[in-house]
Amino acid sequence: METTKLYYEDAYLREFDAAVLSCREEQGRYLVVLDRTAFYPEGGGQPADHGILGGVAVTDVQERDGVVCHTCAGPLAVGSTVHGAIDWQRRFDHMQQHSGEHIVSGMLCSAFHCDNVGFHMGTDVVTIDYNADIRWEQVLEVERQANRYIWEDHPCRVTFPSPAEREALPYRSKKALTGAVRLTEFPGADLCACCGTHVSGSGQVGLVKFLSCQKLREGVRLELVCGGRAMAHLCRSWQQNRSIGQQLSVKPGDTSAAVERQGREVLSLKTRCAGLEEELFRLLAEQYRDAGEVLLVRHNLAGDGTRRLCDAVSHTCGGRCAVFSGEGERYQYAVIHPGADLREFVKHMNDALYGRGGGRSGFAQGSVAADEAAIRAFFRGV
């Protein structure tokens, strides 16, 4: 017997009573079937409802052949009447996300003559795939149109048209449908075959905000947040921007220009530091001219500084140069000995200092898990 689906009769129903038709254990969980339910099962890209049923937690809901099965944390007596309460905050969030997706997808598909070929409602964002190459600027224009539509508070209508009536309707669907088809309509924005739950009016979506637009095969993948998620995202972004403004001593609206200015200053400083570092390396190379074998241990040379210092000194010392850069028991190394075969030496060094790395043609580089004392002790013994 198919389960009576109360969520289709009233998407805002939060609590209900129902009879337990069956309960079976499976891997420590209990699969419960009721005669009727307000718990929405996973489907159409919308996650399942959670909540409480007969005093135990409902952690998943699935439907098969019209029968809705609730995954519960504990058993429920067959034949008993139980009280159910859905997690309304989770459900209403899903209703906002799903309804917002309808509105933007209807507008995008109409404007760019494309299809919504993928939809996933995650815990943080909604991901939607379209088979058209849509630019970010075009996405933002649809976002503006969708928000105007939302604030006008249009009704959401759900119908089950006959096959003949359906033939005349320009509704969206990912596949050909037969039998009774549930159509969800936001008039003037979207008409789509959908089994999800939706808000009663577009105004309850509140707000839609696109977060990204990425190229995906021949189309794009968009990330979207709606309603409470959009508000939370904007609050986090504002707080972060306000914090950045305080650190840069500018108003929140001026952070972008301040960050760009600071970026230019940092680049200038990096250029100056690189010049000073090159001069330091040149002076060190002269200091070790004709010194033969050289070991240098430095603390945290930036970037490829380990290799560049080793290269500079190896050109003047006339022998093998080894440079180690790091602190504690983690060092990067570069070893250069022009014209020499370093493979056996580096293998012996890696074994002794718990290192990894190698090279050829007189050059090797890698890392060791040893402190400065161990490094110096090794080189004293070779």
C-alpha cells in the first residue's frame, strides 16, 4: 500500500500522527513504514527530511514504488500510533533552496535556450549545471531579475495536468514523462516537472545569490545560495570585509582598493628583498672562494633560496657545496658539485639523516628529518 504523502497536501505541516505498518532492523538501524507521513524522502535533488518519530531520531527517508521508508535510531511497535515532528529549519531551508533554484533556472533556460542538466542541493550551496556557455555578467543580470521577481511575491502553483493538457504546456523536464506528472509553477518565471517541496510564494525565498560560475564541458556549473543561506553568507562576507577594513584602517567599502595598494607595496618589498638576497649570496660566494667543500645551514630561506645560494657558492668554492635551510628537525637541502656524481653521496646522506631526494649531473635536492647538530655531525664524518 502506497504511503499517503502529507508533504504534498501541505508542505508547511510540521507535526502529524500515523500508524506504524512495519519496522525491521538492518545493520543497527530500523526501517519504518507508516500509513502516512510528512517526512519528505530524498528525491529530485532535494535531501530527505530529518526529525523525530515516536521519540526516536529519523536520519534518512527514502521512497520506493510509492512506499516511504524512514530510517530510525530505534524500533517502533508495529500497529502503534506515533507522533512525528520534522526538523522544520532543515525542511524550510530546502524549500527556499529548491524554490530559488526553480526561479533562476526558469529564467536562465528561457534566456539562453538551454537545459538544467544537473542539480545538487548540498549542505552549504546549491550546484546547478547548464548546457550553455553563460558568462558571469549574464548570470548576475539573471540574479537581479530573480530577486526582483522574489520581492514581488508571486504565488507557487502545483498542478497535475492531464496528458493532453501537458502536451500544450512549455514545462521543463530532464526526461520524457508518462502517467501523472506533478508540475510546479512560479508564474512568469518557471514551469517544471518536480517532486520537491516549495514555498507558497516567491517572497518566502527572500534572496538568491550566485557565488561562482565555472566552465563545465560545453556549459557551466553555477553555485547558488538562497534564503537563510544567502543571508548567512552575506553576513559572513560583511563581517570578514569589516575586519579587513579595520586591519587596513579603511572603511568596509574601501577594502578592495586598500588591498590592491598593499599588494603593490608587498611586491615592491619583495623585489627589494630579492635584490638584497642576491647581493648577500654574492658576498657569501666570495667569502668561500677556493674554500673547497662547504656546508651552510640557514634558517628558512624563502622560495628557491636554498638552491640559489648553493648555486652561487658552488661557482666559487671549487668543491662540493651543501646548503640546508629550515628549523627544528625539518630542513630542505641543495647539494652541488660540478662534474661530480653525487648519487652515492646523497643516498648515504639520506640514509643517515632520514632524508629523501636526489638528482644528477652534479646537483641534488630534497629534505631531511634531522636537526642542525645531526646535519653538521654527518658532514664532519664524510
